[in-house]
Amino acid sequence: VRFYSTSTNTSSMNNVQRQSEEEDTITNKREMSKEDWIKVVQRCSLIRGAFEIVARGDTCEELAENALKEKSLDDLLLNGTNTNSTWRVRLRQYGSTAATGSKSKQYGKKMRSPMKKEREAVMQLKKLLIKFGGEVDLKDADVTIYVLEGLADSSQQQQQQQGGSPKLLARLLTRGGGGESGLSTSSIAPNTRLCVTNTPLAPIEAFTICNVARIKNGDRILDPFAGSCATLLAASMLAPSSIQSVGIEISHNGKVNREHVIDDFKLRNLTLPAALLHGDAMDEEIRQNARSYIENQPFDAILTDPPYGIREKTGFCDDPPLIQLVKCIGLDRDNDRRLLKKSGRLVAFVPHVKGTDVRLAMPSQAELDHAGLEFCQMLEQPLNDSLTRWLVEYKC
């Protein structure tokens, strides 16, 4: 089966999203099934959707004939296994075929082809569509069929350069970014949430940090600098079944309204955090209180975007937050009250100003050894000409 995916046009962390789900596939060198692809795409916030190509042709009429010939949509026909499924048809045009007033490529752009062109495509597909058993549903169909124009692989590039416009008939397999919850990445964008801090973590970054930590159903998750809980929202979307999450936030309810955070989970029908604690995660009593909400077990993953600069400038502490956190993990390990389980992962953002040494904000090898942590990788996200941040992963 051939698949095609469209991704958002962004340079931030393009290589990060594939780390978790695809790593085992690459390592084991096994073929990925359709179900594998669906699971991968559902976790990837940089991919908008994955499609199964069911027919190719130079015209929509040819697409219809080839789909019938190949029996690639027979399940939707009368007496097919999905004969009662509702359906709709969409047209998407890319590259020089897009009616945008520009001949620049439109990959990843959120765009809608002209309705007139879409209606024309539907009429040209009539030979196929009249055989479908289900009803049309333009808003929330069970099956969405796409006519894609202007997307050519290497075998079609020459034809396209000579003036041809090869077309693909594709079936939407899944949307990207929402995990098993079925929600979109943008559903947890700051402007959609009731509780938002001054510097909220954007959805793509929240999903990325969860993917690097390999979040899965049944995991116990801690964010020691939770803020408005973007990481915990993303974790609940990626692994909605039996996940247990705890957030610790030092700010009072006047700055971070915990009731509003809970409402953000409820409004999206996501698993609620086991606890949202008010306190400093560097306080041993607060950390042990966090463990009490998960049967006093260690956490499978610690995910966080610490408030760099604030604590240091106020004299609240001497060390950057990540170094403090690693020291606390080591202290709890010494006291036989592990905060992070063996094989668990610590994933955190570390900001970096051009001209400074990012290592000064990261734990030393001695501190890592004391905490029982092993450095795995650093992934860079440029923010502007002078500021970048690194996503750092450690394994216990």
C-alpha cells in the first residue's frame, strides 16, 4: 500500500517527532503495516494527515475507472463491508495547479481549493461515487476521499514538467497530532485554553517533548514546573487510557488557576491529572507528596519546560532549574525513594543565548552519575537570531 502525508511548513524540530515511534521500526528493520503508520502519524504534530493512494490518473474520470478496476474502494460500494459509512470528496491543489495567484509550492499550507473546481471533480468521479452505499456528509463523514493535484513522485516529474497534471485519488487514513484522542494539535493551542501563563508552551513543542519521552498508555508522568500544564494535556491526548499525571507549580492560583487547568482537560474529554500540587518541586516533601498520588511509585517520565531566569534572578536559587532537578533526583535515589524509575526518561527544554555556553545550564557528568542518569541526545530549536533552546533527553 502506498501512503502520502502532508506536513506543516515549519522548521522547528522537524527531526524530533520521528524519534519515538519510528525508532524501533528502523532498528528492527521490519515493514510498517497500515496500522503502524496510523499510530505514528497520530503522534506527530508536524504531520497534518496521512493518505492511502487508491488510484492514479491524468483525469478524474480516469481516477474513477482505475479505482473501480483496482477495487481499492470496494468496501464503500453496495454490499461492501463499509457500505453504510458516510462519505465526502475534497479537492486539494498544490504547486502550479493551485489557484492561489502564485506558482509557489503550497505543501503544508492550510488552504482550500475553489468550490467550483471541487464540484467539477465530484461530477467527473460520478462513475465511482454513484456506486457508494452510504450517504454524503460534508461536515463529519466517516470516510473522506481526496483528489490531489500537483503532487508528483520521481516517476511523474517529467510528465508534470511537460505540462501534464497527474492526479491522485486518496483516502484519508488519519489526522496527525492528536494521538489516540482524535483531537488535533491545535486543540490545545494557548488561545483555546482557559488557563494560560505568560509564556505558555506551544502545542508542537508539548507533543514533541512527550514523543521524545516515548509516552504510552499506563505511564506515570510528572511535570515539576507544570505552569498551565501544556505537557500534561499533550500526554493525555497521546495516551488517553489509564495515564497518571501529576503537575507541580509554585505559582499561586492568581497566576495559575488550577480549576481552569482542570476545566481545560474536561472540555477536551481528557484524563484528568491525578494531582496539581501547589509548591516548589525542589522541596523533598512536595516531591514525595507527588509520588503519593501514584501509589508511591516512581514516575515513568519527567517532562518539563522550566522557568529559566526567573528563579535565578530573584535569588531564589543558585543553579539553573534542570541542574536543581537532577540533584533532587539524585537525593531521592539516595533515600531509596526514586522519583524516576529505571529506564524512565527525563526530557526538558534548556534555553541558550548566542555567545554563551549552554553546558552551564546543564548538569555535570558527576551530577548525572549521582542521579543515575545517562545523556541521550540534544535537539535544537532556533527561536530567533540570538536565542535558541535545546530539548535534552536523559535515560535513567
